[in-house]
Amino acid sequence: MTDTQRQATTESDDVLAVPLRHPWRWASALVLGLLFAWLAVELWNNQNIDHATIGNYLFNSRILSGAVMTVFLTFAAMAVSTVLGVLVAGMKLSANPVLSFLAWFYVWVFRGSPLLVQIVFWGYLGLLFSEIVFGVPMTDIVFLRANTNALIPPLVAGLIALTLNQTAYSAEIIRAGLLSVDSGQREAAYSLGMSPLRTFSKIVLPQAMRVIIPPMGNETISMLKDTSLLSVIAVLELYTAATRIASQNLRQVELLLVITIWYVVMTTALSIPQHYLEKRFGRGTGAQDGILDRTLSRAWSALRRRSDARG
């Protein structure tokens, strides 16, 4: 057999791989896109919506102030609850039965009761205790005595309620992340002479973060929206600011659309760093780039090509 015949025989035996096409995916995406566009147009063209009111109050000073307060409450509550969550998670994983029970009881109480009830409890704590006294129990020795409503105003009460409630959830998330790391890796690190602190920071924590970051990111976004519950104790966050304006101009739907836009913007802003944190700590796990990565990569490549062409 000549070389030409052998090559022809080999080529005839080759299998041509054709990518599997999914036309129904594109068809369903098109239908959903058209449905969403139709709903958006119908909502925008609704005669009962005053578009001028939306534009006038989108950047209103009271709305902006409420948005800033919402962001402050979110980050403050999440920062403190994360620190407390680490402590509670460590207590629950402790071999000490007393510490483990106290951590379990704390999580049981705060996860078992509604957040709204906890907010109301802290907001109206002055009805139970008119004064808060710090001193030696069962004696007349008093170091500090203060009016409860003055010591715990609505803003502080709301922050306490959000923080203590979130601590219970953060503790369980952190505990799950720490348990996801095989104990053999700690033992291997100790056998190499690594200290417990170095083992935790270099071996355990980077792997646990892959499990911790996604739910903690979701909890942060939920916290952003849960701040609207503080309206029941008159904390001037975004929702409260909008409802007060609506009570004056009677444009409830328009103000709800205004704060919806702000919540969507803030949620999107929080989703971006969460995405890149997940990507950073997920290196080496075979995770594929998402649509955001591909879009940004293509945009960056196009800018570089345009810059090279100009140069």
C-alpha cells in the first residue's frame, strides 16, 4: 500500500466531532426575554405610574441618606457578626461541653425566633427595663446607671438586633467551612512543625473560605434587604425614608420603585466582590469562568487590540 493510499484510508477512518446543538435553549431564552421586555414595557407605560415622581426622588437627599444608612447598617452588622460568629463556631466545636452547649443554645434561640420579633424586642427594651444599671449584683454598689431609651436609641437597637441574629447564621456557616477541611491536613501540618496559628491561616482557612464565602455573600445581600425591617422602630434607612416621603405625597408605588432601583444597584455592587472572592479562593478546583469573567475578558482584549492598533 502506497503512502497516498494509507493516508486516504486513515483520513476515511477519522471521526468528525460535531458540537451538539441546543436550539430549544435559545428558543426558551428568547421567549423569556420577550416576556420580560413585555412586562417592563407594560409597567413603564402604566397610566397609574407618575414617571416624573420616580425621576425627582431617585436622587432625593432623603433617599440618598437612607441608602447610606442602609449600607452602614449592613457592613457594621456583618463585620461584628462575623467576628462573633467565629467565636460562637469555635465554642460549638470545642471539646468543652459547657461552651458547646452555650453556643448551641445561642444559635437555637436566635435562629428559632423571627428577626422582626427580635428587632421589636430591642426597640422597646425600655418597656421592660426603664434603667440599665451596671454594678455589683445584690449590693448597693452601682458603677453606671442610665436611661434605657437614652442608652439604646432606635439605631443602636436595630444594629444590635441585626448583629445578634446574623451571628447565629454566620457561626453555622463558619463551622461548616471549618469542618469541610479534612483533619488529616492539620495533622500533616503539625508533623511538619507548623504552629496551630500558621496551620489555621495557611492550610485550614484558605480551604474553608471556598465553603464560607458563597453563603456569607448571600447573607450580606439578605442583610442589606433585612434592614428594611428596622422601619418598625423608626430607623431612617432606605425603606423608612421612602415611606415617610410617600405618606406626604401619596405616591407609594413610585417610591417603592425608587427604592427597588436602589436595592438592585446595591445588591449588584455587593455581588461583584463576592464573585471575585469566590474565584480567588476557588482556584485549583476546576471551576469555570462565569459570564461576567468572559465579558470582562473580551472587553479587555478588545481594548488592548485597539490600543495596539493605534500604537
